[in-house]
Amino acid sequence: MPFKNIRGVEIHYEVFGTDGPWVALSPGGRRSLDELVSIATKLSRSGYRVLLHDRRNCGLSEVEISGSDAEYEIWADDLHVLLTGLGARSAWVGGSSSGGRVALTYALRHPEAVSGLLLWRVTGGGVFSEWLAKQYYTQYIPVAEAGGMQAICETEEFAALIRARPANRQKLMALSAAQFIEVMSNWASYFLKSVDLPVVGATVQDLAGIRKPMLVVPGNDNSHPRVAGEKLSTLLPQASLRHLNIKDRDVALSPKSDWDECEDELLGFISAQLAGEQGKVSTAS
């Protein structure tokens, strides 16, 4: 169970495969890397080195409630340092939902280190940006105001992080409620400022500047509507849009079983994208 100190924070990671082009994938929400182990394992058998990691404040990694940048920007910079430390000069970067947001941010902040992007279950702006701000951040502000950091440690999300890494409790309790609220409010502001953007944290102009090959696979629920992925693909100059054989659902989040059942189809899209671009490189060389 390897860990690396990335910019002062202990980050849990795993690498699948020993050689071949690098691929770095991140799960949705704040879920652990376990969500992507099956895909990473299968990709590694096809000749790729796949990096999975628990972002700070997720999974087995260390909690760190600080920083003036958006949390997804911090995550993208952490990933860049981690990949660089592993010897990956360039990588395909991607993921589901918030993992895709990290990938897009990575491409904007570290364009020289991106081979291409793999995005699925794309989230859009509008009402969803406000909902995300609440889910990730602002719901915890009244908790901290009423009960301080002890109450924060008892919430479902932070209690899970403490169970995964008991030292996280000490780090959280070392913060004042005022410090915690300040950071949560700042991180939420980035989502609230993205209400009129096509995706959180990126303007139309930003997206048009990402000139890398990429795969876009839309989602199937109200948080990841098909139209969000389709619209994003029109704004990315080198995007390849692929649709899964999956039923659209009028719910906030589709059941995990939907995506488990179509994992092999998704993997096929990813493998074809990687193999196609790698073939172009081989031909050119």
C-alpha cells in the first residue's frame, strides 16, 4: 500500500502495469481509487501503466483543509507532482464526474504533461454547480458553526476519512471552526462562479484551447446529463464522442449497477482511443 508525500500531504496511490504509456484515472465524487481498480487492471494487461490515487481528503490519503486555489485545482497539481515523481513525463489523464473535472483542470494547468483526456459521466454548470457547492462544502458550514470541529469529525464523510486514516482526526481537530469555514466557503465559491460555464472551472475559451485528443462519454442521470457530455464534446477541438448503451434515468444519481454493467463497453471505448492515438504516434515516428 504505497504512499507518497505530495506537497506536504500523504497521498495513497497504486500503479498497475510495469511499462507502456502512462494513464492516470480518478473516480467520481470523493470516492476512493477502489472504484477504478477493475478498469486499471484490464488496461494494464493491454500494455499501459495506470496510476490510481486517493486525492487529498479522499480514501486513505491525508486530510488537508487549506489552500486558496479551488480544491479541484489542488487535486490537479497534486496529480502532476505525483506523476512527475513516478517518471511520467506525459500521461493520458481522465476519470468519471469529479475525476473528469480534475483531468480538464490538469490539461489547463499542465498542458505539456498531457497526452490526451478520457472523460466520462461529464457534469455541467447551472443548477448542478450550486448543488455541488452544497454537497462538497457549504453543508458543513452550519455544522462547524454549531458544534465546532468535533461535530465535523462526526459527520458521515469526515468520520469515514478518520476510520480510513485515524491520524486525520488530529489534523481536523487542530483546525479552528473559523479556519475550516473560511476554506469551505472559498472552495464553494469556485463552483458558484461556474453557474454560467459549460463545466465547472472552465470557460468556452479555456476548452477551445485544449488541443489534445480526447474521449467524451456522456452520463445518464440529472447530475451527469447526456446533453452535458454532448455539449462539451462540441467545445473541445479534438474530442471523440461515444455513447454507451445505457438507459437515461430521471434521478440525481444513477445506480452504480448501471456503470458496472457497461464497464466493458466503456473500457472498449477507452482502449480504442488509446490504441488509435498510439498508432498515430508509431506511424509518425
